[in-house]
Amino acid sequence: MPQHHLRCFLFSCLTLLASTLFAQDKPNVIVIMADDLGYGDVSCYGATELETPNIDRLAAEGQRFTSGYCSASTCTPTRYSMLTGNYAFRAKRTGIAPPSAPAIIKPGVVTVASLLQKAGYETAVIGKWHLGLGKEATKSDPGGPDWNGELNPGPLEIGFDHCFLLPTTNDRVPQVYVEDHRVLNLDPKDPLWVGKKKPSEDHPTGITHRSSLKMDWSHGHNSTIHNGISRIGFYTGGHAARFRDEDLADKWVEKSNEFMEANKDNPFFLFFSSHDIHVPRIPHERFQGKTDLGFRGDAIIQLDWCVGEIMKTLDRLKLTDKTLVVFCSDNGPVLDDGYVDGAIEKIGKHRAGGPFTGGKYSIYEGGTRTPFITRWPTRIKPGVSDEMVCTIDLPSSLAALAGQKVDDKDCVDSHNVIDALLGKPGASGRDHLVQQDNGTTGSYGLRMGDWKLQRHGKKRARNVVVEAKLANTTVDEFQLFNLAKDPGEKENVLKENPEVAKKMKAKLNQIIADGRSR
Ligand code: NG6
Ligand code: CA
């Protein structure tokens, strides 16, 4: 072999070796996203009426953030932003998705999953999706999910190698699992039909068969009945494919264990998308009655169990030291979200939003400030961080961790806060964050340092805590709060601080108008 060929050959070998070593150096990443879990719902964030030992252990071994946020106070927009790194208010139809919504994130859009996939990770989402499946509607085709055929596009078209899903959210039809592009266990002789209108005069619903329900509804949620619970939307067929609500958490853990085991020798990214503690709250029988808070509290215990099982699997596979775990929520708490499950009656001393006002659907802090924990034993020194971080920052931050460059045109609101997430001394989080609700009211929050500006599109604030209950109130269009002195956003100090208010109003307008904030 001529000498320069030999040199070339040796150089290629070294590069290959280096990239293999580097790939092994990349930590696994698990994002555990809870559903509707409030700041005060777990014991390491101050809950006293129940105990969450596994989530507490995660916090004790990692960083617990006191200013950890999701970007919206409902599910679909937070999940859209967590994956794409773009504020949901910039895109149409990113509000709560109906059962038959087409895929909201279009194929090829850069996501946290595609960035990590490009960095050599095996990627999976397991659990609740609620970001639509299937094609866009056209004149001749209604679009949306083809339940009996290919459910495409979906997660596999935006960077996930595998998915095992609850397609929407469990108070919406249908109660089936979707694995990759298909409904699991579907019998072609019993096709699945999903629609908005009652399929026949005698189709049993939550209205016609109310007395047969195992959990009554309080608003909405009165269409097709499955497993004794009436839902939003109608469906028929697909009986062999239907699951029991009680078994969801076990299934997410089972599938996650399979995925981690299969990928124990290569870097993986797992988005563990829990359905707990969203309604209908139907924890497995073994968790029912575990708390005095009713099924809402019991569902928190079930969520904590899931976290414990994932940690056990990491320990067993000797992956704990090689894995960054991020624990977060998709929006703040709600008590009655459509079913009569005792959440209000049994609340007692429990404060789901911790010291904050507002919850799900709200731009008060309680709507988006949620538990947020990072753990990676070999890299993160245990502690508590007051730095501001948000689920929308995961694409840029995790890309940086995996050595991937994020193009300027992508993830336009995702800040690289990886050093803050890893708890590095002196590292800062974001200096501003826009908080949105479901995106339908024109209401926004803007936090900058200790200041919080609220802009209420319709001068109505939803789900504000009054005497531990969540209620709607009428508010001024603009309000300003000093969170350092008044974390509960009780005293509007806008009149006393006109300059701060002016600056923040301008900043909010600018972030919206610029189309980007990174
Ligand atoms: C609301 C539902 C609520 C819940 C929410 C979505 C009614 C009256 N309310 O429209 O029960 O399903 O949508 O929650 O139907 S989320 O966490 O998935 O965003
Ligand atoms: Ca939610």
C-alpha cells in the first residue's frame, strides 16, 4: 500500500474510532412529561397530603428547578413547542386537538427528536400524543387519521424511530393504541369508525345511559361510552384493539422497558409521555384509594410509580450514570376537568398549584410553572436552581448536548440553556419567557426577571384559584406583578411601575411580531 493510502486509511480508522467513542459518550435522554401536574402536586415541591418518593429521589439526585416552565397552559401547544422549539402561538391550529385532527407538525419539520436522531440516537415516543395523525383535509378527502389503514404522517415523519401511542387524550375517542403507523390489534372484520356525529339513533351515550357509567361526567364528555366512561367524540368497532383505562400506565412502562433494553448499547432518546393525571383519572386498581385526595391523588401515586420503574430499569441496565432524565409537566393543574371524580370535594389542604395562582388554561404562573427536574448522576451536582428554564428549550439544549447544530431558521424560540439544565455554577437560564394559554383568547404572560406582565385578550382569566377552587374572574387587560414579592400574582402594581409595564408591553409585541425570539 503506498504511504499516503496508508495514512488515509489510518486517518479514517481514527475518525471512525473517535466518532464511535464520542457516540458512546453521548448520554441517553429521557423526557418524562406528566399531564396536568401542578407545581404543588408532588412532595419535593411542597405537597404534604401525599408522597411521591420516586420523583423526590430524582430531585434529590439532580437539579430541582423553582422556575421551570412549560410554554402553554394546555396540552397540544406545550407539546408542539417542546418538540419543535417554536412558540405555538406562531402557528395556526395548535390549540387542543380534536380526536380526528391531522398531524399538526408536518413531515420534515426539525424537532428535538430529529436533531437527536441525526446525532445517532435511537428515538421513541411512548404514551399520549395529542398532536394529530394523518393527512391534511382536501376537497375530496376529509384528512385526519385513517384509523383502519396507515396513520401517516405522525411521529415517525418528524424524527421518531418508534412510537407507541394513545393517539389523542383519553377523554377523547378512540381508546386504542397506535404502534408506528397502525392501530394495534385491529381486527379488519370489525373496522374502527371515529366521528363527530352520533353514528345511529340507538348508539349509547353518556346522556342516554348516564346511570350505567362508572364515573359520571360534569361537563362535555357525554358521547360514546367505553369501559363505563363517556368521552368526547363518537366511535364504533375496533373492539379487539380497545384498552382499559386502568392499564395505560403499566403499558407505557412495559413498552419503555422494551425500548431501553433494546437500545442499552447505543444512545437513545425516550419521550415518556404519561397520561397521568389527565381526566378521566382512572388509575390501576392497585393505586385506587392510595391517597385521601381521590383518584386525582391516586393518579399522582401511579405517575410516581412509573418514574420509579424507569429509574429501576436504568439501574438494572447500568445506564443511570449515562442518562439525563428530565421530568416536567405539560400544563398546570385543574380539579374538575369534566368528570365527577372527587378532586374538588377531597382537596382538603392540598394546593395543586403550590404558591401560585391559576392552573390549566391560565396565564397566571400556576398555568405554566410546574415541577421541572433534571438528573444525570455523573454530570449534575444535586441542588436547587432558581434559573428560568422551559420545555421549549429542550430542542436547542439537547442538540447542544449531542453536538448538533441547530439551523437559524429552526427552533426559533428554543434557547440553549443546557448549562443551566446541568446545574453548572454560574450558568444562566432564559431572561424572558412568553406564557400562552390554549391560544384562543389572545392572552399572554411575559416573565422577565422578577417581573410578570399579563395581557388578557378577553379580560377574562380562566381557572384562577379562589379558596383552593378554580374559578373564572374578570380582570384588567394588562396587569403587572412583582413575583419576588408576590409569587401569587395578587397585587397588580402596574400603576406604580409605568416604565416597567411600558417596556414589557413593547417586548411582548416585539417577540410576537419578530416571528422568533432566539
Ligand atoms: C377541554 C376539555 C377538557 C380537556 C381539555 C384538554 C371540555 C369541556 N373540556 O376542551 O376536559 O380534555 O380540553 O386537555 O370538553 S389537555 O390537557 O389535553 O390540553
Ligand atoms: Ca395537559
